[in-house]
Amino acid sequence: MSMSEREKDFEGRYAHDQELKFRIEARRNRLLGLWAAEKLGKSDEDAKLYAQEVVKADFIKAGDEDVFEKVRADFDAAGVEQSDHQIRRTMVELLVEAEKQVREG
């Protein structure tokens, strides 16, 4: 392989890995939104809409903090008793589930 071919290969793998990471995080956020919607007592249709809001919240700033803050604020506003640790633990658990779902197709 020439240096140019290696570079293209590396760039291709990097782009693929970034896309995969994005898809996994978006799936995790959707799953988190559905979990939170259940805690908030939302109906099926409202739960789907809420899950979309959680996915969109991830575009506010880099990292997971914006997603956490949205769910935390919504729980606080609705009086849902969940600790920060519980929300973050659920985010980690759902990231594992999301990766499994995305890799399985």
C-alpha cells in the first residue's frame, strides 16, 4: 500500500467510526427519551415526540451534558424523583444497548 492509499484508508475508517458513534449516541438518546417519557407518564405518541426532543437536545453543546440537563430539568419540572446518578447510570446502560442494536442492524 502506498502512503496515499493508507491515508485514504485511514480517512475512510475514521469517517465510518464517527458515523457509527453518531448513530449509537442518537439511538441511546432516543432510548433515553423513551425511558424518561415513561417516568413522566407520557402516552405513546407523546413519548415518541419527547424522545425526538431528547435526540435534538444533543446538538446544543458537545458531549452528553446537554442531554442529561434536558432530562434532569424535565424530571424536576414534573416532580419525578430520579437522582443524577440514576439518570447517568441509565444513560450508560442505554449506550450499551444502543450499540448492540446499531451493530445488529
